Amino acid sequence: MALVGAGPGCKDLITLRGAQRLQEADVIFFDRLIDPEVLDLAPANAKRIYVGKAPGCHHWPQEKISQALVAIAGQGQRVVRLKCGDPGVFARGAEEIDALDAADIPYEIIPGVTAASAASAALGGFLTERGTCDTLVLATGQTAKDADNANWIAQLQPGTRMAIYMGVGAAANTAKALIEAGLEKQVSIDIVSRAQQSDQVTAKCRASTLLETIETSGISNPAIMFLTWPQSATKVNSPQRG
Amino acid sequence: MALVGAGPGCKDLITLRGAQRLQEADVIFFDRLIDPEVLDLAPANAKRIYVGKAPGCHHWPQEKISQALVAIAGQGQRVVRLKCGDPGVFARGAEEIDALDAADIPYEIIPGVTAASAASAALGGFLTERGTCDTLVLATGQTAKDADNANWIAQLQPGTRMAIYMGVGAAANTAKALIEAGLEKQVSIDIVSRAQQSDQVTAKCRASTLLETIETSGISNPAIMFLTWPQSATKVNSPQRG
């Protein structure tokens, strides 16, 4: 039983170890954003089971996925649970691991390229930049939608880049929080939708033009929103931050 | 010309795309922590150039690396610049890219599995955990050695995990900062040295036992130090935090 990170979607950004587990698999459980080409790495007769969750439409409840993994791996079949990106980053694997542990089924976790790395590479740049952006914060749109903006925005400091996964749904709150914190001028925003795919879209803006930019660029999730506050830019004309 | 993330070191955690660029390479420039097995993916007659930097002993100054990349790629040779982990995370690629841009040499950045993902998978767990750890902060020992602890430790909040890359050198300051912030009980520490290698070492402790743990475990860099402050643990008996 292997939990495998597929990388950002395209077939050749999975690791060699991940590809090998797919080649050996009897059964593969895969998510909504997995590119069909990644599944082509598995043998033609391997069983492919779609357990994807579209927002607001849970195809397979989590408990059913966990039970199926335990049942099929328990029969001695070679099971791959294929997750987008890195299974350790916003991939909600804890319930599956807990079920496997409870059933005493051994498993390995095979790390993958997380979406922020893929998106940054697609922009031709780096997530961290020595002396300018020495800290990287990974958060989700869900966190950025938090009514209490002080909590998450306090983690955005000079010298920090924040990557918000699935950030489009939280764009209105993100823009509001940045403007209220007096960070319109200090923080630049880059958005990458469907990083490393043929239909990748990128855009660049500031908080005040974020909603307009998303609309005119036709950007939607899956997208990474980067908020960058370089070390050199100091805060001006702002109220006290939480 | 390709900047390729080799992943955490072992041969099979590089991506398929990264492996392919190695297979096509004429010349490879590689760093200190690259496992020799990764280089075996390249043709036997490809030229392998070690440009590693040991702490306090710069084998090749950065400017010399940049000049060599430009010179050799400029001759039309297929060059791979192989970096540990993900080239976007604490890999100091900016100067090389700037030199390539200035010489008008096209390049691609191929993302890789970053050390935090590899270390977390090696522990059998996840970097983020929904409801418990919804935010992940990547920092370096250099940042954590900062005399002004208030800056970096303010990014450690309830529901946050911080991964400190090359954290061993900053252990004394990290422990001091955690204790002064009243976080001895709230924050658990996991250290993974040489993640995913045959000589991997892991340890678990609290701030007050960090230095002793590092010494008795024989842990040294390259190591990732995880500081975890779960959402449920609230701060007690502490002074005001910056």
C-alpha cells in the first residue's frame, strides 16, 4: 500500500519511485485533479477507481475511501492511493492513514512536487529569494477565508512569500485583508492557475485589482495565489496590524 | 539549459522530467548534497562538475558557477544545473538565472520534491493536518539564528507547523526563543537528519531538551527541524509575544 504524490498533474513531474509503484499496482484510487496521462503509467489491466471530490459534490465520502483502501490492501492487492502534488501538503490523508493503522496494514508515503513549487517554476522564478524572501508560508483559501483576518495575515511579514492553495475562492477576503492591513503597495500578487498544464494561466496584480484581474484573466481553481512582501519594502500609511 | 531539482538526495525521488534531462545532458553541475546515485542517471560520457559548497569552504564561488553555466550553455551544450530538493526552495538560484538572462540563454526550471516533504514522509506523517495544522512555514536555520527572535517566531502560531531547513546550527537560538515565548509545552519538535537516506536519523523532543537530544542522537545537518503548534494547544504562562 502506497500513498503517492502525483506532482502537479502532468505525467512527467511524478517521481521515479511514484511511477514505479504505479507500474506495479493492481488497484489505483485517484483524485479529481489527476491528469489522465499519469494513470497511463500503470498497467492496462490495473483497476482505476475515481474517488474525486468536486467542491460541493462529494463523489466518495472520506470514510468510504478509507474503508475501500483497507479492504483491498487487506486482500493483499498492491494498492496505490494517488494524490495531487505532495501527499503531505493539504491532501487530507490523515483519515486514510488512521484507518490503515487501525487495520494494521503497512503503508509507505511517497512524497511529490507540491503545487507551489510547480507554479513558481512555471513563472520562471523561485519560491524563496535570499535576502528578499527568506520565508515561505503555505496556506489554503479556506484559511484565508477565515473571518478573523488577523490570524493568517500576521504570518505575512517583510521577507515572506505566502502561497495560498486553491486561493481563488478566498480572493475577495484576501484583497480586503491586505488593503485593511495597509499592504496594497508592499505586497505584490501572482496567480498561477493549472500550473504546468497546457491551459495554464498566470496573472500579476495588487490587492486593489485582484478581483478584476481574476475576472478578466478567466482564472479559476486549481490555482496558487502568491503574496510577496519583499524584505526591502516597508509598511507605510497603515493601521496597526494584528 | 535546465535547472533541475534532484529531490532529497536518493536516486528515485527525482521527477521523470528531471531524470530525462539528466539522460540527455552533456554537462552536469552538481552540489554537495547530491547522492552519487542520482548522477548515475546521466550518460557515462556526460561531464560531471562538482561545484559544492561546504559550510565555511566555498569550493566554487557563485560568480564562477554562473559564468561557467553561461559559457558552456552558450556553446550549445546541453547543461543541467542539479540542485538538491526543489530549486525554488532555499537553493539560491537567483544569481545563476540572472546571469543566464543577461546572456540571453533560455532555461527551464524543473521543480523537485523539497526536503520538508521528504522528511515528513519519512516520519510517516503529513506536513499539514486539517483542523490541527493548517499552515506550513518554511524557514532556514539562518533566519532562526536572527538575533531578533520576535521576527521569525511571530510566524509560529496555533495551527502552524514550521520546518526549519539546516536547522541544527540554529538549535540553541531556537530553543531559547521557544522557551522565552512560553511555548515549551505547546510546541513539539521533530528532527529528521538525512531524510530518505540509508543513514537517516530522527528524534522528537521539546525546546528544553533540544540541545541534549541533538547531541545524544548524533544529529547534524542536513536536517529539517519541525516545530509544531497544533490548533488545540493554547498558550499558557507566557509573556506577550512580539
